[in-house]
Amino acid sequence: MINLATSVFSNNKFIIFGGGFSGDYFAKSIRKLGCKALTSSRSEKNDPDSFIFDSENNSMPDSEVFKGVTHILSCIPPDKNGKDPVLKSFKNTIRDLPIKWIGYLSTTGVYGNTNGNWVSENDKPNPFQERSHRRLNCENEWINSKLPVQIFRLPGIYGPGRSSLEAIKSKRVKIIHKNNQIFSRIHVADITNAIIYLLKNQNKLDFHQIINIADDKPCSQLEVIKYAYKILGLQMPKPILFEEAKKDLSPIAQSFWIENRKVSNKLLCNQLGYKLIYKNYKLGLDNCLANIK
Ligand SMILES: NC(=O)c1ccc[n+]([C@@H]2O[C@H](COP(=O)([O-])OP(=O)(O)OC[C@H]3O[C@@H](n4cnc5c(N)ncnc54)[C@H](OP(=O)(O)O)[C@@H]3O)[C@@H](O)[C@H]2O)c1
């Protein structure tokens, strides 16, 4: 991890909208660098740096929360109409702030299905799922806002507390085989660390408005689950063929298996020089195992 406090973190104030898995990890990391970081959630938390925001029931924070805010990271998904909850509620408030940077966590779902081929930021989005259309709409809302926004497109996020290890332990794991089906993924620490890297080096690096954050090794979900069983020292049950398994999957779970793509990280890792902490799922899962409670 980066352990040098730099002025971008010590002299600024961040709001992280959506202090869920990725947002909370980011907030905790930048606080360690000396930064003031507030997180939102939909329910009351026993944390003085957390405030309530729920776009669905109009629970709005006090204006005090926005005082002196220079940076924002939004981790809240689109609403059911494809509108961005943060822009819908706070566009004018944000415009009045001395805002220097906004990060928006998006998904690689906006690329749609590529039948297993690579996708990069140069490819035109081609969303297939309804939720990916909503996501692309939010990306466009942020771009059209003319605020200084940077969009991070993410594949499946995992990390300590949310990985195949927990799925196996809680017996929620689905051991499914589908021929030639590839997924990309990213460890939560690399989302945070990549953003910290870009912010620390923003004066040296070319600005890119859209950046994929993915690891080096897209592969089948089965390969990951096999490894998770191995490091847990457990015997993996026989996989079920997707065609058989799908009748028992929820519509949302089925929809994940419709798309097949490999997400390129060349812009982030080759061009911009970010070095992944967890280059592949093995390193990432080893870390999750070390942190298992
Ligand atoms: N999970 C993945 O594999 C994945 C992959 C690619 C992209 N993404 C996207 O990347 C972002 C971060 O992912 P994540 O998995 O870290 O998210 P997460 O853990 O699900 O957290 C989402 C956050 O958004 C807040 N939120 C949701 N609806 C809201 C609303 N209507 N009003 C206000 N707050 C609301 C949640 O509040 P509470 O804390 O109260 O629940 C939570 O803090 C999300 O936009 C997600 O869709 C996720």
C-alpha cells in the first residue's frame, strides 16, 4: 500500500457517496493518508464520519457535510430510471463547491457481450442488459455535467469478506461450468490503490476520462472456485453444466452468464504505469484467505 501522505490527501476533503464495499475500503485507505473523508449510507451508522443519504426516500444530508469538499467518489448504482442518484440530488450543490476531482465507479457491463474477446476504453459501449443501459446513461450524465469527472469501469469486485471463499463457507457457491466462458475481476484494494495512484500523479499523467480497472487474468469462474476450494483445503463437488444449472438461477444470476468478455487494463497498467497489487485471482484469494475471520 501507499504509505506516504501527499498533499492531495492531507489538504483536501473527500465525500464518498455510497460507503459500501468499495467506497468504505477507499475511505479507510485515504484516512490513513491523513485525509478527511466522509461516507454516505442509507441507514444510521455509529461513525462520526458517516452521514445518511438515500435518494429513494429523500433522506438528505445536512449542508454542513459539503463544507470545504474538494473531491468526490461516487459508488452508488443508477436508480431504476437510469438516473444518477448523486447528480439528481446534488448537481447544483456540487457546482458551487471548490471541486477539483470526481471519481465515478461504473461497470464493464457497458461494453456488452464480446463473445470472449478483449474490450478496452477505445471500444464503443454496446450495452445489452437493461442495467447496463442505465449505467451508460449515468456515465453520460456525469460527462455532460462538465464537472471534472473520471469514470472507472469495473468488472466483478472481490476482496476480504466478499469472495468465493465466503461463498463456499456459507454454502452459497454455485459450481457451474460453461464452455469458453470468461469473466474479468478486480480486487477491491486495487480499485482504491489505482485511484490513489492516479490522484497522486495527476500532474504528471495524461488525463483519461474513462479508465478500466481490471486484473491481468480474466478466466472462468470455475477456475477461481477450484482454487478457492484448494486453499480452503476442501474437496470441490462436481460442477453442473450451465444449461442444467440455469433453471435454478435467479434472473439476475442468469444474466451474468449471458455476457462473455475480457477487460483490458493496458491503459491503466501499461500507459499510465499503475502496478497491480493482485495481478490475478490466486494472489487476490490468498489475501482474502489471510484476512478471513
Ligand atoms: N459488486 C460488483 O462486482 C461490481 C462490479 C462492477 C461495478 N460495480 C459498481 O461499482 C459501485 C461500487 O460497487 P460495490 O460492490 O462496492 O457497491 P456496494 O457495496 O453495493 O455499495 C453501494 C453503495 O451505494 C449505496 N446506495 C445504493 N442505493 C442507494 C440510493 N438509492 N441512495 C443512496 N445510496 C445508495 C449503498 O448504501 P448502503 O451502504 O446503505 O447499502 C452502498 O453504500 C456500484 O455502483 C456497483 O454497482 C459493482
